[in-house]
Amino acid sequence: MEKGELTTQEIFNSSNEDKFVLRGMNEWDDNIRRDRYMVDSTCEDMLTNECKQKNLAYHRTFKGEPLMEELNRLNLPFVGLCTFCKAPVHYQWEQIDADVAVLGAPFDMGTQYRSGARLGPRAIREASTLYALGPAGVYDHEDETIYLSNVRIVDAGDADIIHTDSMQSLTNIQNAVETILKSGALPVILGGDHSITAPNVAAFARQDPLHVIQFDAHLDFVDERYGVRYGQGNPMRRCSEMRHVSGITQLGIHGVGSSSISDFADAHAAGSTILSVRQIRKLGINETLSKIPNSRRFYITIDIDCFDPSIAPGTGTPSHGGFLYYEVAELLRGITKKGNVVGMDLVEVAPIYDSSGITSMLAVRVILDLIGYIFEERRKNPKPPAGSYP
């Protein structure tokens, strides 16, 4: 027994003025919902067995004092559970009370080449422990700004995936995003292959129109191939067919064999703005941003293969000649100044192709950058036009 730990006998011999709470050793975050068990002299044996089974400990608090919400732990990245940035878990989506809800969509039945993106959400969560954030946020000395200060993030777990049943799995993802939207939280969806973007965007159908911005090596505008309409090569075509999607901007398209010439023609005919990495570098960040229509509402989808494989090797279809980190970061910052970002996903992280883990770390950094930019703009403009927020 550790020094200072109360024995079961000491608990039951204590004064009635004392209160005792059974607490989990790993429950370090004061926002995590905790089951609290009041110790009663009639259930000593039950509590003793529960301690053995769950490796729990007794922590003593006195009447009139707080319930020791903080255990004063260093809480290093490799300690504890791998929720997104060690945020509290909230599976009851209809009752979410937070600014951001992170949802996993571990689906890769839409892949045409190398699978493995189903493990993306888990890898991203593990990498995110490096960036576990408190309410103080993160200070960026270049911007002289504290990002993510008091932004409430919860990990909403994963949408339910039914093996071999793609359509039911995609429906489950859409239903999950719809429920999160009803709570008012910003949905951040971790893929999974890029086919999940179609149900993600479809979830906004009952809201005001939005403009979709895609970062990708590939156009993903195939209509149908051998009867497949909801694979990783189809999501932007499906989005273009949705009435609430006002337009699409496709950035970084450069993959060989990305789509046929007819797919590019169809995308242009649908009103898409398509820019390759080389075109964007020639234009520069500001000129590129000027080609994105102003919109009250944006949805951003980021395929990790938009980045060069030198910094993001862990993906199913890598394509050389991709973006570098700061190029995407600056574009994301600029987009948040043009309109309100109401949802986002990051897809195609396949950790089995990256033993170093740098792809997942890059994914987390990009996600946190975007969340930070979004809420910094909301802080500066607390009263946007009606319908701008979910």
C-alpha cells in the first residue's frame, strides 16, 4: 500500500462529517464525466472487489472542500488514454456541450489501391497526445496570438462501421455528423478514406448553403466506375450534386491518373475552381485565396496525400510534388478570414505505411492549426451573419 493511502477499514471508521469518493486513477481531467460512488458501510465487500477489478483508488475529501478535481499530475504524452488531445470523451452526441466534437470515421472500404486508412483515427488520436492542451491554449510568437484558449474540445468516439456494408457504414457516419451539428459543436471528422466526405457534407443538407474546399493530390470527381458511386474517387462529384453545396474549390491537384479528362471537364462544368500545387506556388498565397469565392460558410476536406510524401508517407496513394506544411497552413488561415468554417475532415492517413509516425503528427498539427484559426476569427467577429454557424 502506498504511503498515505486509506485502508478500507479506515474509510468505514471515519466520521460522518467526511465524504469519500471512489475515483479512477486515470481520471485526471476536470472535464471528464466521472461516476462517483459514495462509500456506505453496507457495501464494503462490493467496493473492495470493484477496486481489485478496476484498479481504482480511494481519495479522501472533506465536507465543504472540492472533490480534488485535479490530481496534480504531469500527464506526459505517453501517459493515460489516447483521446484526441486527451480531451474528455462524450459518446452521447445529442447532449454534447462543447465548441468542437472530434469524430472518428474508421472506414476504408472505398479504397482502390492500398487500404489501411481505417486505422487513421486511432493513429491521429495517439499522435495528438503530444499536443494535449489545457484551457490556456498555445502561444504563437510569430502571430503574437494565443490560439485555442478556452476552446472546449470533446472526443466523440467513432461512427459505427459495419464490415462489408459500405452504404450502411457511410449512413452511420452521416447520422453521427448530423447529431453533432444539432448540438451546435464544430464537427471535426478523422478518416478513413476520402469516401467519408460525401456523407459528412450531406449531413449539412438542412442548413444554409456552404462552399466546399478540398486539399488533395487527386480530383476525386469520378461519377461511377463499375457501379461504384461512393468510393474514394467519387466524393467531390457527389458533393457537387448536393443542393446545399454552392460550389467547390479543389487545391493541390497533381496526382498522375487523378481522373480522366472527362472528369476534369465535368468538374469545370459544375463550377469547380481547380489549382495544382505548381499553379498555387506561381500565384502565391494571396492570389490563390482571391480565387476562392467569398462565402458565409465553408466546409474543408483535407486529404493527407495533398502533402509531399517526404513529409507525409503514411497514406494509401502518395503523390510526389505535393504541398509543404506552411503552404497549407497559410491557405487555411486565409480561408478562415474569408468566411466561417462550419466543418472539416482530414482523411487518408494510413499509419501502416509510416513507421516513424510523422504523417499522423502532421495531421494533428494541421487539424489544430485550423481549429485555432477558426475560433480566433470567431473571437474577433462574435456576431457573424445569420446562418454562418452550424
